Amino acid sequence: MCALAVTGAAVLTGCGGDDPDAGTNGVGRLPADKIQAQTRAAADAAPAVRLSGTVVTSGRTYTLDMRLKAAGGTGSVTSRGTTFRLLRVGKQLYLKAGADFWNHTDGSDGAAGKLNGKYVKVPQGDPAYQKFSGFTDKNVLLHGLLTLHGTLATDGHHDQSGTRTIRITGDRGSGGTLDVSLQGKPYPLRLVRAGDAGTLRFSDWGKDFAVTEPAKSETVDYGKKLPAS
């Protein structure tokens, strides 16, 4: 083997005229817009995915570790030092957090103690539903994230955790970068969002997982509106 693969994001280099796309799925030979179209199609068709990393939105950083599929999603979200879990089964969203998450409620009935460590049903009309349900929705989340801004171009062959990739960029990287697998289906593997808006890794493409309603003993129905937090 003449190719050199260095762990991380190092470029794969060849010698003696070796074809860097030999033995791959071939997307590395395509123009950037075609690569983006194929990776979006592969992501849309995949029944499940795991997404981890950071997303910066409205000036706030969220650290995500989510597993997503059409029927729902589950995982953890951390923001401002507080971690909570999200679970969506169909359209029903649950939020599970410790007392520190709920300790700024707008009532005086000890809501933090009642909700501590429980799966709390999030009403669809509550602002929290609109804010967090997208983190559990595969289509919504991927469609919003897998977008590079500006003029698309390819930026060489790379390696992500042992998988050969082709990198595409928007406006030479200022519009974001996306590493696409050259092995098997052209799934997105690593995204650096434009404007320092976070870095995400995608894994476990197509690996199914269970999303089931939590036990009634672990669930709290707070009503039509959650306490402000």
C-alpha cells in the first residue's frame, strides 16, 4: 500500500500516481455539488443515526449525544453545565432532568422535587417542545445541519476514525466543511458548521435502537404547560 493514512483529519497521500479513489464508492471523483446531493440522499434513506458534538444556536452552545430515527429519538443534551435527557416516541416528547434543571421554576409548589429524575411529558403547546423536539427529529435535524454555505468545492481525501473520506467545503471552509465516507454508502461523518457554530460527528448509520414509552412510575404529566426553567 502506497497510501498514507494518519489518524484524525490528515490528508491521505499517494505516490507513483496511485488513484486515491481506487477501491472506494467513487463519490470522491464527483464535483462537490454532486457529493453533497448523494450524501444528503444517503442520510435521508438511512433508518437511524447517532449524532454527537456541539451545536451553537442563538448564542447558546448545546452538546448533543443523540440517536435518531423516524419513530423518535433519545439521548442527552448539555448546556450551561446542566445535562438533561430527551426521549421522543412518535409525537410525544419527554424531558428528564435533575432538580438543578428545574430549580428556577415559576411556582412555589416544589416542582423541582416532583420532577427530579422523572420523564416529564412535554405538551406540544409548550415553548420547550418547540425548542427541544428538533433535537430528537432525524429529518428536521439533518436537513438543518447538512448545509454548507457559499460556493462548494472539494478539499482532498481525509480520514475519520479509520474511514476514508472526501471533504467538501463552502467558501473554502468559511461556509463549513463536511467529510463524506468513501467506504460503503456516502454517509456524512463529520461536519464543521459555518461561523464557529459547532462540530458534529455522525456514526451508527442504519443501526436500529428502541424508543419506548417510559414506565408510568417514572413519568410525570405536569399538564398543559411546564414550569418556566
